[in-house]
Amino acid sequence: MEAGLKRGEDFFSAGKLKEARGCFEAVLQTDPQNKEAYNNLGVLAYREGKMGEAFDLISKALKIDPFYREALLNFSHVLRRLGRMAQILPLLERVARRYPDDRVWLDLLNEARSAKGEAEEEGADRGGVRAGRMEGRAAPFEWRVLHGTMEIANQMNTYVSGLRNLRVSAKTVCYYPNYLGYRSDYVIDVPSFKDVHEANRKTRELAS
């Protein structure tokens, strides 16, 4: 079993994804409860951009072992890409109770809680729009976009220029002052904050 996993991981490192998948699937043929094989197949699916498949496979790994660290971290990446980070909150709460001093889980827990709060606020906003329509009033709606970047500043400015041409209220935010000489509407100097959550809170304030 371990040999099959090791071969698959070696193939994966060499970029031979088809061969890696074959190794992990072979492991599951003889050991259907192998959490590492499910997790690794999920990583392969993620690498190929198949987020739904990655979600299903890593979920199976976590059903076998809800405290499997690698699968939890990978699952958070998948949910982040799917815009469903709040979904991992119950799992993270259990893990944080078991490992209260592990900063990795505390940071992810805070991120999931923030995602849940944002989803609830968005749901409340949608509810207000529905009520307005039922009463026969035109619910006011205006697109507002805050686009930030850590690396590809030229793309950010191109996107925002296009949005403005469409009469969308769009602003840019740069996380490092004077990054590549691009001028932004807002600047958030990340190194000046004590942690990334403080920077995220500042970003949400600008977007509100």
C-alpha cells in the first residue's frame, strides 16, 4: 500500500498525472478506506481544474478521518476556489477544539467564519430585494467593484478600465505601495498590519 502511494507521489512530482492517478486508484482497489489515496486523487483533480471532483474525493478522505491535516488543508483550498469556504466551518471548529494552539486551524477558522458572515449578509440583502419586488417597488441596485492584486497589477488596471467603460463603479486597491509604478485608488500596506485578517478587514471596509 505504502509503495503504491509512494510511486503515485513520485509520478505526480514528475508531472505524470495519468500514471499517478493509476497508482492511487490501484491502492483503493485493495484498500477502499485509504484516506491518502482519496486525498491524492483530489489533489490531482484540483490540479486539473476539476473542482467538483476534487470536492467529492477529498470529502471521502475526511469521512474516513475528519482530523486528517493534509485533506483539511486541501479541502479549504477547494472550497475557497468554489466560493464556499463557510462550508468547512463545522469541521474546523472540531479541529480547533482538539488543537487549540495550532495557529493554522485558528486562521482558517476565522476565514470560514468571515465567509459565513459575508454569505449571511448577502442573503439578507437578496431578501430585501425580493421583498421590494413583491411590494411592486423597483429595488435600487448598483454594481460596485473593488479589485485588488498582489502580483498582476496590469491585469487589474485593465479589468477596472473595462468595467468603468461599462458604467460600473470600479476601484483598484494595491497591497504594496508603489507596486511596479501602478497608481491605485486605494493602497493597503500589508506589512504594516499585524496579520492578514486585519488587512482583510480593511479591504472589506473599503468595499462597503
